[in-house]
Amino acid sequence: MNSLITLPLLIPLFTAIILVFFNKNVTVQRWIATIGSLLTLAAAVWLSATVYTQGIQTMDLSNWQAPFGITLVSDMLSSILVVTTSLIGFVCLLYSFRSIGVEREKHYYYPVFFFLILGVNGAFTTGDIFNMFVFFEVMLMASYVLLVLGGTKIQLRETIKYLLVNVISSGLFVIAVAYLYSVVGTLNMAHISVRLNELGQSGIVTVIAVLFLIVFGIKGAIFPLYFWLPGAYYAPPAPIMALFGALLTKVGVYSITRTYTLFFTQDIGYTHGLLEILSIITIIIGVIGAIAYFDVKKIIIYNIIVAVGVILFGVATFTTESLTGSVFYLIHDMIIKAALFLLIGIMIKITGTSNLREMGGLINRYPGLAWTYFVAALALAGIPPLSGFLGKILIVRAGIDAGNYWGSGVVLLSSLLVLFSVMKIFMNGFWGKAREYKQQEKVPVRWLLTAPVILTICAVLYGLGSEALYPIISTAAETLSNPEIYIKAVLKE
């Protein structure tokens, strides 16, 4: 039993509960939230270091041994994702202090914020497929509140759509779990893998695999199930957009990655072939949206869809190299998407609009904002030696080695078009004739810029230090490509 695994879950939980009692005292809430967030990050780093040095950590709750009880599992992949989530949560919290507004802060913004972190960390850590559903629901209920908090017309409209889509998705999730349980008689993910391998290739298993792809595809926004995302992510304020864009879709991507490498491996020709086709179309749709819009929010939102496709293309290729690239790119995208959403949030606060045609000349008064955005944009596009480069090149190389030249070409071409889309924001928003904006004097740019600067520095260091980080990332990918490592650690075989 290793109680260290529970700390990134228990700290956000108790922080959220404590914050409920101080909802009217904003100053106290901010201090408690800061301490809770830093403790969560410290616990996550400690856990990740332990996993790297001592191997996969497991905890059987209530002393019921796996596979009979509920098991928490922290392998290298889940621990890295928990660290990244905790880091993004901390910087979004800093940004929120001067941007989210006192009214939202007094209406339980911070408690709900920590419940969201709890749900995300729990989904990454659980080793039980039904408890993955439970943590999904914790995450989604918190996201409903964060999306609607503020009560603007667009928030109310998009929350109704978002709620309906996710209620249907959650219903399908329960049905998929029920079908899976009827076939294997267990909910422990490691034990599911053993049972399915004993069962061998079966039509019903392939049907269940596709059903899970639909469930997680809705969460992760793959084609054609991404339709809800552009509107839902457009509605809330910048720190909530950053949380959603960096974390929520990545939980869906992680779930597909975990299930399609751990136990849905009996009919790879069909299941992973389908995933490959959908991922390529997802990239194409995302790129079209990113280059078509002149709205800074929509451009970055559609780039989320591009990244989902790139990561899942690596998963579908299903080699150690492609999975290493997908893990590299997943971490990179979480960090850089959060940074970009926070940066465009500052632009919108200064200009009072998200329309690029109504912006211009921001570099004259805000050079720090401009050049931070420029570096973040290059990192997003995968310009070497920044953070997006190595992951994408590993995915492309693995795709070529597997004979998928067309898919690899789409991934490469997407880099150029992504660069075009984000440079469009730089050229139209920061260059050009300087304009006067009514709200610019009231915007605390220096404070707000702190959060995206931290994330952009992390992205730069992640790229420059990729050689040093490679053993850690490859350890995570090895567990994905060789499920026996995960199974032995959980079932103690």
C-alpha cells in the first residue's frame, strides 16, 4: 500500500472542502487556494520521482487486493500527467486572482476549481474502469459550474449544449462498461487485459472497443464528435478556457491511449486502423478551422483539435517510437495550449474584442506580451528546438516506418498550417498600426503575464532539455507498448 498516490487527490479534495466555508472572503480563499495548489504540485512531483526511481506505484483501497478491490495505479505516464495538471492548475490560479472577477470568486469559483483538478488527477491515476467513469463525472460536474459561472447569455447557451452532450456520453460510458464487464467479469484494467487476451479475438470485443472509442472520442473531441467543443470552450473567461483546453480533452485522449494500448489490442487491424483514419481527419478539420477564422479564441480552439489528431495518430501507429512521440507531444500540448489561452486572454482584456480585424499594434506598448506569444506560437507549431518538435518528429518517423506515408505527410503539413494560423494572430494583433483601447489602462498586464511566461519557459526548457527528459518519457511509452509491465505491477504477478 502506497499512500503517496492519494496525495494529489486528497489535497485538492480537502482544499475544495475548506474553501467552501470561506466563499465570501476572497483574500482568505486566494491564500488557501495558493497553498493547496502548491502542495498538490509538490505531491505530484514527489510521486513522479518515486515512480521513476522505484517503479509503478499501486494502492489497493480498503485492503481489498487487486483485482477484487479498487486500485489506484501511478505509472510514469499517469504521474507525469498529474504533475502537468498540477502545474497548469497553479498558474491558472495565479491568473485568476486578477482576472476572474470578485463576483465569480464569491460564488464558489475556487472550490469548484479544485474539484476539477481532483477529477482530472483521479482519471489519470485510477486503475479501475468504473472509477474512471466516477472521476470523469467529478471533472464534468465541476466543468459545468465553471462554464456557466458568470451567467452571461453565451455561457448559458453553451452550457446547455455541453451538458446534453456529456450526459449522453456518460450514459454511453456506463453502457460500454456494462458490456465489457459482461464479457470479462472484472473492472480492474490490468485484469481486463488478462481476461481479454485469454478470450482472444472476438467480434463482441471489437464492438466494445469501438463503443469506448465513441465515448472517449466525445470527451477528447475527435472527428466527427468534436462539434460541441468550439462553442463550449469559446464561452468562459480565459483561465477557465485554459483549464478546459489544456486538461479536459487530454483526459479523453489519455483514456483512448490507455485502453487502446492496455486491453483493446486483439484486433489492431480494425480498431487501430479506425483510430488512425479518424485521427487524420481530425487533424485536417482542425487545421481548416484554425486557418479559416479571424477570432483569436477560435484559432486556438481549433488548434486543440489538431493536437488531438496528432497525438492519436501516434497511438494508432502503435510502436514504441510513436507512443514515445505521443507522450512527448501530449505533455507539450497541455503546457503550450494553457499558455496560449492565457496570452490571448490578456489580448482580449486589453482590446475588448477577440476579433483580429479590430486589433493591431499591441507590440508597441506590450513587447513582453508580444514576444512571449511569439515563442509560444513557435513552440506550438513544433519549430526546433522548442517543445513541439521532438514529439512530432518521432510520430512522423514512426508513421513512415510503418508505411503510413499519407498520414505522416498530413502531420507534417499540419505543422506549417498551424504556424500560419498562430502567426496570423501575431501579425494582425501585435504588428500594424497602434490603436487606442478603452480598457487598456485598467488591465494588470504585468501580473497576468506572469502565468503564461511561467508556462512558456517550461515549454522552452521542455524542448531544450528533451534529451535529459527522454529516459522519463520513454519509460512511460514502454509501459504503453509493453502492457505486461503494468499488469505485473498491479496484479503482483
